[in-house]
Amino acid sequence: MARRKDSSPARVDLTAFDQPGAQVFDNPLTTEVEDSYLEYAYSVIHSRALPDARDGLKPVHRRILWSMSEQGHRPDRAHVKSARVVGDVMGRFHPHGDLAIYDALVRMAQGFSLNTPLIDGHGNFGSPDDGPAASRYTESRLSEAAMLLVGELGEDTVDPKPNYDGSLTEPTVLPAAFPNLLVNGAAGIAVGMATNMIPHNLGEVVGAARWLINHPDASLDRLMEFVPGPDLPTGGLLLGLDEVRRAYETGRGVVRMRARVRTGPLEGSRGRQAITVTELPYGVGAEKVIEKITDEVTRTKRLQGIADVKDLTDRENGIRVVIECKVGVNPQALLADLYRLTPLEQSFGINNLVLVDGQPRTLGLKELLEVFLAHRYEVVTRRTSYRRRRRQERLHLVDGLLIALLDIDRVVRLIRSSDDAQAARDGLMREFGLSEIQAGYILDTPLRRLTRFDRLELEAEQERLRAEIEELSRILDDDAVLRRVVSDELAEVGRRFAAARRTTLIDGDLKEVLAASAPAGPLEVADDPCQVILSATGLVARTAAESEEASEGQRRNGRVRHDAVRALVHSTARGQVLLVTSRGRAFKTDVLPLPVLPQQTGTVSLRGGMSAAELVPLEAGEVVVGLAPLGGADQGSPGLALGTRQGVVKVCAPEWPVRSDQFDVIGLREGDEVVGAVWLTDGAEQVVFVTSDAQLLRFGAGLVRPQGLKGGGMAGVARAADAEVIFFGAVRTDDTEHGEPLVVTSTGLGVKVTPFAEYPAKGRATGGVRVQRFLKGETRLAVAWVGPRPAAATGAGEPVELPEPNPRRDASGTPVLLGPEVVGHRIERG
């Protein structure tokens, strides 16, 4: 209260309030502040910041879509200036400023923000790093998906409410034909609360919703079979599905997003490795990553081993950030530091806070789907009632017209004899028992409609309307039919708009996944000798060093843990090897990026190997069948021995192209493919063919003259017309270190093991000798392998016990349950 200079209390003149009807309220300041703040908080929560659980939209997004629909800015119309849309929304529905409206419109047009964009934008709508152009430069219209949200507004599906000045009405919620909130997510900050919802795959969410329609008591685990986890517009990896399940159950959780990268040799350099980023975490831009890397390298110096960073991102190829490693740097170890220190790995805090009946609630996956489905049931029910009412009104008019057509001459006479329209209407109602609406419609109908052909059309329309009314009544009278309609409509949405999953999910507890997926190993790698191993299941890896312990462990066990070895060559950590494929192609591959196999009690585990398809660009049906060394290890060798499906043999001289990283090592005939590729040490090996009709041929490798890369090889084995080669390899008979070579064959039912010495050597291009006698029901060999101390493994890498060697080379097999997954080269040597 103001005080005078004498500090006495000032008097307040209340004469202005001394009027009839005037009232004075004495309200404490604290109460007034509390009430005003609560009113403001409620306004922000309900009218600005939180999305509605039914259509997944905040008021500003809903008003944009409603205004654009009313103005006709649909997918089949031309784009209009975004400034025009913003001005219309601000002037009629959303008086909160053009910037807020345009920001909301822009987000609905960004493919990197929403899985299913609701605005079809034309122009610069920004990137994760940069904002959009001004609204006067961009154009927009509704997308096809947005029409699913607003398409049923003209059928009394939702309640209207007055706009901010009461001059117009706007919908309280949109009909929403798909679960927009789960598909596109949402984010907002209110007073004392916030929401942060992660996007999901539309097809998966639709599948879960349809299952919940027919199984209302479905468990969360059953729903997660349809929605295993979030699907982000930017792809990448999502770690820790245990935390995802917690978020689906409680509505809150934290997940870890990781960029998708690939490691490999740097183009145009020798011995340099690069990490190429192709997908980034949700909300992270390439410039932000590069800025953080540069800061960590130059200022804090916590990132070591980076030579350069290039941003090669463009509209055609998408995200492509190339991080060049220094010479000798292990890219896997560097990648661990990048995940730890840069936005290549980010957290996303899920908080599913939404409005349900105007009240903020935190919902899990099932509750969100239930709220959406309840909304759809109401929308379809109201839409069906509206359509039935409209058809009943039309049928009423058609019935009246048909009554008039039955005695049209009498109708015409009555109308002509009437003094005015009201008298004619009353006469029709009295004479023909018509309602006022029917009589008025007859009077308004042109005479040209009252022909015989129009009568046939009206009768057909009458039957159609009755059938439609009956069908609509079934929907309203039977909840099961209503649910089926909603399910069928969701199925159609999924068929039209479902897209393939972008984000890869990695299961398990988040902490355990982070610990297990963290690449290990020193940053700087010495050029030590090592072994490169190709497994029977197509995994490639290297040993940490070529130690006597590892070599002895493999010799002693005859196999490596979790898989069987298909090929093994000696190299160095910074060297290169050749990967040879079934199409006769060879790829130079650096050893350094290969995963290092952990050694355990004298054996090595191939479970951590890298798929060959991640190293080289394989075509459909193409597999890696062998390895060959590069560099000093190939000195003095005759070359690479190759055997094909049609029985061709070739020794390719080791004269590899210096500048080419990919080349052919054999000229294959049409329909032929390489079944085996073996590196020869000195040419004293015996090459071996085994055919599907159980014939084995061995002859000295020296009988095959080495050829250049273009050579097509020469005849290796004479085979029957209906037989093909299923195994090709090379065996040393003077190798006392690894033991006596054995022959293993299987028809899938019977397995046979025979000493290799039992098979006589023959000449090249001749037929072989029988390796196994077929029993009743057996027509061909499924598996064959030749080498010292064999090991059999299932597709899961579990060992299979083989029978004892049988000296009879033409004996039948011993029954051994291998399972259907034990095919090809699942039986191998260590």
C-alpha cells in the first residue's frame, strides 16, 4: 500500500465502487497468485504442450491439419505457400504467433523427425543441424497419411468446439484412422511436467492394435511380439530391450541409441582404415558429430588416432560421415572411444505423458493402444450412424418418388389443379399418404426425371440403399462386427503405409549390452603375425597373434569352439588377405578390422567373428569359399587351387593385380560356380573331388598347370550327367604334424569316415572310385569333406560325435542324427 511522506497509511477512494450492483472482493495476494498460476498451468498443459492420446496431436498440430483440410490443401491439389497456411491458422484458430505455428508445420513435414510425415513439404524444411527456410519460401500441402487423420471429419465423427473468438468451430479431436501418437511420437514441456514419446513402426503398431481388438486380455509380452521396440526415422541401433519393456509397462524408461557404422579400408590409400557413419541417432545431425569430434581431438585431446573427418552427406545417398584413422590404428578400439565421447551414442528418455479425457496420465504400450481403439470404436460408431441416417433420408425420398411414379398421371393432374405449391403439397400428402418432405421433393423434381428409365434407376437405388442400411445396422447392433470393421480398416492402413523397419534392436539388459558391445583391443596395433580364419558358417576373424598355444590348441581339438574352420591362412595384423567367392571373384581385405578371437584354454571361439557379407559386396546366393594370403606369404607357392560344381580344376598363379581390390580368379562357364578354393604351399598336395553320386577322385596338384586370372581351368573330374561336385580341397599325405587325413561323407541319414589312404590316386580328368554305398532311400551325398582329424558341428556350432573310421571305402554309412542344418561344409577340420 502506498504511503505518504509522513508515513501514515494512504486512504483508498472507494467512491468509484459505490454504485448499485458493484462488489468489492478482498482476496489475499497468495491465493490470487496460486489461482492465477494454476489457471495458467492448466492452460499450458491442456491447450498447448501435451498431446491427446486419441489422435496424438497437440492443439497447434490439430488446428494446422484442420485448417489445411478446410482450405482444400489436399494431396491431389497444388502446393501453397506455407506463409498462407500459417496466416490462416493464426487468424482463425491459434492466436499464439506465427513462429510457433510454422515450427509445428515444419516438424510435421520432416522425414527425419516423423516416421509418417503429415505434411507434404516443398522447399527447404531443414535438417537435424539446420533450421528451415522462412515460411514465404516454402510450400506445403497435406500428405496422404494426414488424410487418414482428417478424412472422416464431415461425418459427425467428433464434437466441435468454438474457436478462440467464438466466430468459428474447430474439432476437439481428429478421427485418426491410425495410432499417430505411437507411430510419430511427441515431445512437449508443460508446467511441472513434460512428455517425450519415441516413434514406432506403423506396420508393427497396426499389427499389435489388430491383435488387441480380438484379444482384449493380451499380455504385454504378446503385444511386444508385434512391437518389439521403437523404430526411429533415422535408423541406427537401439540397445537394451529390457529397458524398452520397462517403458512399455510403466510408460517411463531410458533407451540407448547408437549410430550405424561400417569399418574398412580407406578408398585410395594403402594400410589406412576408415569408419563410415551411415545412420545417426534420432535427433543428431552430422555437423554436430563432426563438431564434437573436432573438439575432442583438438581441445581436450581425449580422442587419439583420427587423421581426418569428412562430411559426404547428400540428398541422394543420405548420411555419410567418413572418419579416417591414422596408420596402424585399430578402428574397433577407436569406435569405442567415439561412442563414449561423441553423439554417435545417445540416450532417449521415454516419458509417455498424454492427455486422457483432458487429464495428464502416463501410459504404457497396451494402455495407449486401448485408448486409441476406444476412440476408433466411437468414431466408427458415429460415422456409421451418420451414414445410416443419410441413407434412410435418401430412401425416404426415393420411396416417395416411386409412389408418385406408380400413378404419375394422377399426380400431374393434382398439381395442375392446385392453386399454389402449398395446396399441391397438401394434396399429395392427403391423396398418396406422403410425408411433407416427400411431397416437397416430388414438387421440386423436374419432369424429365419421371420417365420409365428413371423408375428403373430409382428401384435399383432403393434396393441398394436398403442393403446398405441393413449392413450399417449390423455394425451398430453387433460389437463383434464393429471390431471387425475397425480391424479391417487398420489392415488397409498398414497395407498402404507400412514401411520396412529402419532401426536394429539389440536385446538384453542395457548395461550388459553396452559392456558386451564395447570394442576391445589396443588403439595402436603392431604388425605382428596372425592367422585369418574363415568358418563354415561364413564368419571371418583373426587371432591376436600366431602363438604356439593357439596353433597347438587347434591341432589338439581339431576344431574351434562354436563353429568349424573352412580355411586358415597366415598373415600379419596390418596385412591383407584375399576372400574368394563362389562366383570366382576375389576381394582384397585388410586384416586389421577383423574381430580378434579370444583365446580360452588353447582354443579360440569364432562366435565373435564378422560375417563375410559385411566385408565384401556379395551378390544374391554368393558365398565366400576360401582364403588366400597377400604379400610375403605367397612367395614360392604355385597359387590358388579352385574346383567348380561342374568338375573344372584350376591353379591360379599368385600374380594379383596391384591396383585392383576386386578381380576374377577364374572364367566360369554359364551355370557353374566355385565349390572350393585352397591355397597351395609348394604343389606337393593332392587335390580331391567328391561328387554327389559318391565318387572320389584324387591326383597330384602338380598335374594342373598354373594359369593366369583369365584362364577357365581344365577338366578335373569326369562326372555322370546327373551328378555334381559337392567338395573340392587339397590334402597333404606327408603332414605328420596334423595326423592322417580322413574322408567324411553323409547322405543326411548315414555318416561314414574312411582313411584317405584307402583311395588310390588316379589321373586328372578321370572318374573317381566309390566313396560310399547307398542304402535304400539314399540317392546322393549331402555332405563330403576330406582332411586330417575332422570335426562335425551343427548350425548352432554344437559338436557332433562321428563314428569310428571304417577301412572299407565302399561301405554304407552309420546312422548319426546330424539334423537338417548340417550341410555343405559344416564338417571341417581345425
